[in-house]
Amino acid sequence: MAFTYKPLWHLLVENDMTKTQLREKLGLSTATLAKLGKDEYVSLEVIDKICTLFNCQPNDVIEHKKEEVSDE
């Protein structure tokens, strides 16, 4: 996976909010929350909801991480 949601988890801590509270506030499914927790892809609609809630930009929620390229 080339993206991580670590910035989102920091945002939650800064705003004294749990993952469950985030899920309930945005109306996300538990499956979507699990995808975020495993750094899996979620729709841009989900990212948009999070950015709207925290009045922030996508780079405040997700971070691109460089994957190692194998020499095969």
C-alpha cells in the first residue's frame, strides 16, 4: 500500500476523538473504518467527509509512502 492514514490518527488525538466517534459522526461503516486502520484504499468521498469535519486538506489525513522497488 502506498498510502498511510497516520496523519488522520494524529488528527483524532489532537481533537480528543476516538475512531468509533469518527465513524459515528461521519456515518461510516465498520468495514470502512477497518480499511482505514489497515491503510487500505477508501473512496475520495470518505476523505472528503473527513476533511470537511476537520476543516483540513487531504494531506492532513493521508500520506504517501514510498514503496521499495525490487530489482527482479
